[in-house]
Amino acid sequence: MNRRDAKLYEQHKSRYVLLGALAVFFALLFAGRLANLQIVNGESYREQSERRVYRTVTVAAPRGGIYDRYGRALVVNRMAFSVQLDGYLLPEERTNEILLALLDILQDEQLAFVDSLPLSAAPVSILEDTPDSTTQATRLARLLKEKELPEDATAQQIMQRLIEDYALEAYSPAEQRILAGVRYEMDLSDFSSLTRFTMAESVDVATVTAIKERQEFFQGVEVEVVPVREYTTTLASHVLGRTGPIYKADAEQYLEQGYQLSDTVGLDGIEKSMESVLRGVAGEKRVEQTLYGKTVEVISSKEAQAGRNVILSIDSAVQQAAETALESTITSIATAGASRADRRGADANVGAAVAIEVNTGKILAMASYPTYDLSTFLADYSDLLADPDKPLFNRAVSGVYAPGSTYKMVSAVAGLEEGVVDVDTVIVDKGIYTYYAPYTPRCWVYTDYGTTHGPQTVVEALQNSCNYYFYEVGRLMGIDALVRWSYAFGLGQKTGVELGGEPSGVVAGPEEREANAARWYDGDTIQAAIGQSDHLFTPIQLCNYIATLANGGTRYQPSLIEGVSSYHDTSKIERTEPVVVEQLNIEPDHLTAVLAGMRAVSEVGTASSVFGNYPIAVAGKTGTASVSSGTANGVFVCFAPYEDPEIAIAVVVEHAGSGNGIAPVARAMLDAYFSGKQSDADAPIPEMSLLG
């Protein structure tokens, strides 16, 4: 250092010392601050940094339970883990990655949604409908509309649009199809930052643990403890129905009723028709959450209010008997038919049975075969949809069938009331009816055995199911009177039962024929009089018609609802009142004759092999209804006891061959009803009040 530099250093030495001291001071201060943040109070500050999300979260209200008329639980709630996607926290750029990882953990039977994309697994193709189904076509139309694609779009074009919309380019074809299915269901459920999407329900602890262990990875994936539906029975699936999310197409109507889009609602069956009763009032809680969805603190909460219970008029014992007997009887008919040379009955495959309380219109049982298990519905859905026997179809309410000879009581009452015959009028069966020659229909006994029934009164004509007698009555009376009395008995019109999908059916006549651009001929009237021609009725219509006959002419509106109760107490039931739709003023001697004819069917007629020695007097009628292909359908109706009617039953089995062959289904139901009635005789009667 030269003299000049040394002199300058001495002049500024104090400044250098001061600057160095300041540097050391600030370094120490910064280090101390870091130590305080990261070591001394690190955990506290980390938690504070994560406490950034304050939200109001909906607390689901338990739905009311569903019970049978004797208080036996059919559908209840249990608390279970539910895996939900929270759009507020789910990172958009990682959604597909998170979904794939989540699906890898979850089991198929736990998934809370059905993949409704009408596309097969890779390589994709458009799924075709099974015969008599439009499910896939409906789904395809909805998909094309949602994605603004032309009606003739190919499967590849549809998939390409899904890949673009959901950013699936980086995934394999198999992964693309899986992710597209989930993302599409999320769209249909209107998934957003305000509306959660339920991925899975009733997941086990191991699944919850696997998600929680990777909470930071599964950002936006919430595990909540919520009430879920538990089915305590496999019975009456078509009656009970399912619950599920609110779909975008229905969102507006539910929002108008005060729902939130994250709510669960009834999708079909009683769950849907009694939604306003079963639905509770959701609660809410104000929570503080981490960015990964972990709840740190519940700041405030408002309890949810449970819905009310629905008490069905169904008797589980009679329902069980109906379902079991339908399956076993159909199986027996098909097995026996397979060994016959003509294979008559080998094609028997599906059917339905309904039982109604004669003096109230309350439904005691409603069975449709084949059926399905509600508890495994989502896991089984693809197989159920592909099943050609259509187990999802409720034949008891939605199936329409020609009534065959079970319609002859309508013709008998109409003929007597219109005065074209009386209870003592004798019509001689000549085997071949020639009035409309060259159209010459024959009585069944002439066709089968080459003989006739001879002279017939109305009682004998019903006992023998004499076609010739009812041909003549139909001709004398005319079609207008027959149509009028059909409607009076509730045939060809919706019953109003609390289930969806009920058709009106068809009463044969000129008006119906003209509506289909066809002509009605006089010869059609005599076929209508024996239950053929264009008649198509549902099993529930047939059953209610028999109940109306049995009680003397009071037609009630069939109902599945016995009443409602509070969520926590099923012993106090607010019962619904029976609803009278129409009062038929049938002359007592006319009614007595018709019912006597039905009693004779069971004592010595076509149902005597089943009910001839039955300990309770049964009045019935068998029917065989020709179909366009295959074995004829079997139809059977009855009521009991004959002297003081309580229960009416209708059974239909497709391709059974005869009504007598399916009468054992009705016998099994009567066994259950009367044995159950005895065992419940000493049971306490729940307190009740009436609902209008």
C-alpha cells in the first residue's frame, strides 16, 4: 500500500468498520428470524399458512326409512364413508391424474355412479340396444346434443371430442375411455366449485386410509361420513326404487323446490314418488380447511333434520311368496315345456303378480320377474341392461297383456246390466259360431275335443269359460256397452298407483282402432267379449278390476302407501284414507251370479286342480291369451275368501300356456296372506290418525 492509499484508508477506516458491523448485525437478525419461523414456531406458522379456506359445507339430512305394513324395515340409513370430489379444491390440471389414481383404489361395487356413455371399451364402438329397449339410443341422443355433434357422428368422432374436451391426449386408449366415462358423468351431475360429485359410497376403512395417506396428492378428494341407503331385503326392488344425484337436465326443477345440486334424490319407485316425504332438511357447518381439503376447525353448525318414514301397504310375507312362486313356477313351466314334443311352455320366462286389499285398494304385494338386487344395482347395471328378459322393467305396472278369459266377468256383468241376458238365460253352445259366416270362430272345447258345452247359463259359462256363450252376449250387447263397462272397471286407464311408467293400456273398440287408421268390424266385437281382439291391460288393472267385483262394485284407487311416521318412531302412523274412484251400481243378483261362476271355476272348473281342496273358499278365473309368436300367455285372477272377500290377486306369465298353470303363484300368495294374518292377530295395532 503506498502512502496515498494508506492515508485514504485511515480517513475511511471508521466507515468500513461501521458497514461491516451493520452487515453482521442484519445477517444475525435475518438468521434469528428464520430460526424463529422455522424452528421455534415453525409448526405453528405452517398450520397458520394452511388455514386459508373458510367455507360453508352442506350436511346431508338422513332420508326417511321405508317399512312394510307391519313395520318391517325395507330401506333404512346407515352412516358410511363417502368419497366425494370437491370442485373448489380439485386442481383442473391434475384432475385426470387424480381420477385414475382414485379409480385404482376404489372397488367397482363402491362406485356411486353408472358410466352412461353409449360407447364400448377401447377400441370404441357405439353400443346397440337390446330388443325392445331404447336406453342406448336415448343416451346417444343426449350425448350428441351435449357435445354439439351431428346425428351421424361415428364412435371415433365422439371419442375425439371427449378427448379434446377433457384433455385426455396423454393417456392410453383404455384410460381415455375410462376417464371420459367419469368426466361425462361429472358433467351430467353439474359438477362445479359449488356442486360436489360423489365417486363412491360405503367405502371401507382401508380405502379411506389409502386416500388419507396421500392427502396432498388427492387434492380436492374429500372423505365424508354420510347417511347412505341400506336395503334390509332383496324384495320389491321395482317398488322401492333407487336414489342418486341430481342430474343437470333436472337441476332447474329441483332448484325451484329448494334443493341444492349436491343433494341426493329419489330416481324411481317409492323413493321418487314419495320424495317430498322422505326428503329431510339439510344442515350446514362453517369450517376452516387446508388447501388440501383437511378440515381444521368447525366454526359453527346447524343440524340436519331427518325426513319422515314411509309405511308401505306391502306385506313382506305375501311379497316374498309372490316373488318366490313366480320364479319357481316359471322355471317349472319352462323345464316341463322343454321336454314336450311341441315345446309348449318352454319359452316361459317372465311374469308379474299383484295382490290388493279388496276393501281399501291397498296393495299387499307387487312382484315382477325377473327382478334385481338394489344393494348391488350399480355393480350389476351393465348386465341388467343387457339381459334380454329386461329385469329392470316393472311388468306389474308397465307391462300390458291381453286378458284372455279373465275378461269374461266384464262381459257377463255388462250383458246382465244391459239386459241382453239375465241370470237364467240359457245359450246353447253349438261349437262353431256362425252368425258372421264365413267368419266362424269356435269355442275352445270344440277346437280341443270336438265337443260342446251344451246349454249354458252365465254361471255355467264362467265355470266352463264357454266362448260361444260370450260370443252371443257380445253380439247382442254391442261394442259400445262393452267399452263403457271396461272403463267402469278401470281397464284401459291408469290406476294412479304411486309409481312411474304406468301406461293406460287399451280397451278394444272402434275408437281405438280408428286412432290406428284401421277399421272395426262386427266380428271384432265377439272376440273382444272373450278378452281377445285389441285388449291390453296391466296386471295391476286386472287385479283392481277383480277387487272391484269382489267388494260389490266399489273401485278404489290402488295405493302402495299405508301412511307416514316420524323418523324416530314408526309406531305412530298417520294413515292414508282409501280413495274411491267410482261406484258401480251392479244389481245384487247379477253380481251374485258372476261371483258364483268364479267360485265354480275354483271348485270344479279349470282352477280346481289347484284350489279344489283349498281350506279357504277361493273364486277365480283362468285365461289363455294368444300372442304373435310362441306359447300363449297365461293369466289367472282370483279373490278370497269367497263369502267375505279380503284379497284379490292377478298373475300373468308370458308364454305359460294357460292360466291354470300359473294358479299356484296365487295359491302361494294366499297361503302367506292367511297364515300371516293369523300370526299377526295378537300383534299391537299402531296408533294412527288419518291423512287426506
